Amino acid sequence: MMEKKGLRERQKETRRMRILEISRKKFQEAGYSNITIEDIAAESEVSAVTVYKYFGSKAGLLLALVGESDLILIAELDECVKSQHKSLVDGVLDFGRIMRRHAMTYLQKATWREVVSASISEGSREFGKTYSELDGVLISKMHAMIVNLQTRELVAKNIDVLALADCMFSLQNIRFFQFIADDSVEMEAADEKFRLDLEVLQLAFGHWELTESIS
């Protein structure tokens, strides 16, 4: 009985992953708004009822894709956290580059625009809440990276690391939103813009990595 249950669970997960991959492909090719649950179900060789049962809605499918993307991204950021960055600017730049490159590998800009739109329009509902929770995990990785720098005496001991991590992640997020909003902006230009942001902030706060207070 247990063996049969295990087989059913594996089959269910295989079916779920196939639906997700078909969804990702169709959203990329035709655009999120042009694809229906029925389109996805037909290509996945399941019923529309099955897709609704697994994901609840098309927005649920989109959120599941973001969740799958973040699982891969988190593994990449774990390496970033452990890296021996030369400075806070160096570390945050690396963090931002990893996020942008991963995002563009997994989904196209148009699909990310749908993700951001859904996260705002459904902010108080499940999509918005879960998206915020995923961001919380990413902020925790930024926090861990800054703690690593602080341990190596590259960030002042008296800085509120959690507040700094939230600030740096928020800045990175703003630049990411601007990046995906404009199809003409190349990755290298986005990297350079973020680098300038961080260097200006560093100058404004008097080399904030090394100062003992911010006034």
C-alpha cells in the first residue's frame, strides 16, 4: 500500500512539473494574457480541472513558476553569501547580478511584468502574500551576506544589518523593476546603473562600510 501511495505521489509531482514547464513555455511564446488554462491543459495532456486542482488559477500557475524560479535562485545566492567579497558594494553588486541573470534565464521580461503586476493587484490575497514571503527569503540571503562581510570587518559592527539588508534588497528590486519594464535595456546597462547607485550611496554616507556611525 505504501509503495502504491509513493508511486501516486511521484506521478502527481511529475504531472505537476510538466504542467509548470508547459505553462512557462506558453507564457514565454504567446504572452501570459493570451494563454488560457485550457491551452495549458491540452498541451499537458490533462484536463483543465486537473490544472485548477493543482494550482487554483492562472495566477496560481504564475506564482508556482516564481516559486520554482526562487528555489533555483536561492541555491545560487547561497554561493554568493559564502563568497569572499572585497566590500559591501562588491557583494551587493554580485547579489543583484545573480538575481537579474537568473530571472532572464528563467522567464522573459514580459512574463516578469505580469508577475510584478499580479503581486501588486493581489497584494492582500494569496498571490501577493506568497510573493512577499518569497522576497523575505531573498532578503534573508542578503542579510547573511552582509553578516559575512561584518564578520570580516568590512561592515561596521554597529550597523543594523537587517535594516541594511532590507534597504539594499529594495534598491535592487527597484532597479530590477525598471530593467524588466523596458525591453531595450541590456543586462550590462542595468549592472552599471546599479553599480553607480551603490557608489553614490557609499560616497554620501562617508564610506559606510567602514564608518562606525551614520549621521
